[in-house]
Amino acid sequence: MSRKFFFHAAGIIMIIFSACTKDLPTASFTHSSDNYEAGDTINFTSTSSNADNFNWEFGDGGASSEENPWHIFNSTGTYEVNLEVTNEDGSDKTASSVTIKDPTILAFQVIKEGTEEPISGCGIFVFDNQTDWDNVENPVAVGLTDIDGYIEFYHAKAIVYYLYAYKEETGGVWYFAGYTGTLLLNQMNGYTIPAVWEADKKAAGIKSGVSKFTKFAH
């Protein structure tokens, strides 16, 4: 009798023990790089386990409930990103700091050679290697100068860039071909482009030699 009671009691204990076992979540995440500039899109990936719900806080007032969100920090600084994960058995939290630096800017001001007169509406084609520049293919950035002959490109790399600048007008074209120095990260890299007037020509097919630009402070 007592032996039968013992086995019955042991079975109850095992059932109770099993019911008390919980699959608690564990919070963890990664992000897409370690070098960010203001305005970059940052991808966050949850590597959490046993998580059903996700609560992200990015430290700048932004938040998300997606499992793998993206976020843009528009200002420089260091932000603490928090992730809390939950399931029916409990919750867990983790945090990691993200540092946002000043953007690397490549800027040009196009002027008429020998003057300080800006050329507005001038086409700028930027290449990240000389082969594409020689073949005039695969530009990494394209744009038109503003009324002051000025244009900026953000999130540039610490490399040498090659470009063409041109604007067709009646009787010819304003034109320049050249290259930058190696850009400095997380700051303004500005260059003056002294465009040359090519009478009775069109931009297509013109290549008037290569000149290194004069760096300017904007």
C-alpha cells in the first residue's frame, strides 16, 4: 500500500516540476556596422531567443515593435539603443551604444574659368574609379548645381573621386574634367571647378585633360 502511494506521489511531483519549467526569452541584437554618419540608415537585427514581442527604443525618441527594424539618426552623438523582448513566460532586456558622426560631404562650386561667376544648372557626374570615369559609365552620384553654382553629395568615402562637369549653352558648352584628393572622413571636402568654355562643341565626346581641383572652404 505504501509503495503504491509512493509511486503515485512521485508522478504528481514530476508533473508539477514539468509545469513549472518556463522558456524565458533572452534579448540580444546586432547592427549593420560600427561606423555611422548622421543620416545613415542603420539596420538592427534581433538575435534573441524564445521571443514573441519586441520593443525597441533608439535613444532619440524613436521606437519600434518590429523584430528587425531600421532607424535613421539625424544628429551626431552617442545613443543607447534598448531592446526588450517578451513571451508568455517573461521578459528580458539588453542595450548597446551607437555613435553617430558628422557626415562626409563632397561639395563642388562650379565657376567660369578666370572669374568668380558661378554656373548654375551645371551637370555634375561623379565616379569612384578612373576606369568608369574614362568610359563615362556607372557614376556614383549625379546632380545639377544650384543658383550659386554649388552642389553637395553626402556619405562619401575616403577615396579619390573623378568627375565631369558640363553645361550646354548657345554656341558651346562649359566643361571640366578632373579628380579630387583623398577625402577626409566626417567633414566637408569642398572643391572649386573652373569650367572652360568650349565654343561650337557639345559635351558628348569632349575630354579636355585632367586637372586637380583647388580645395576651398565653404
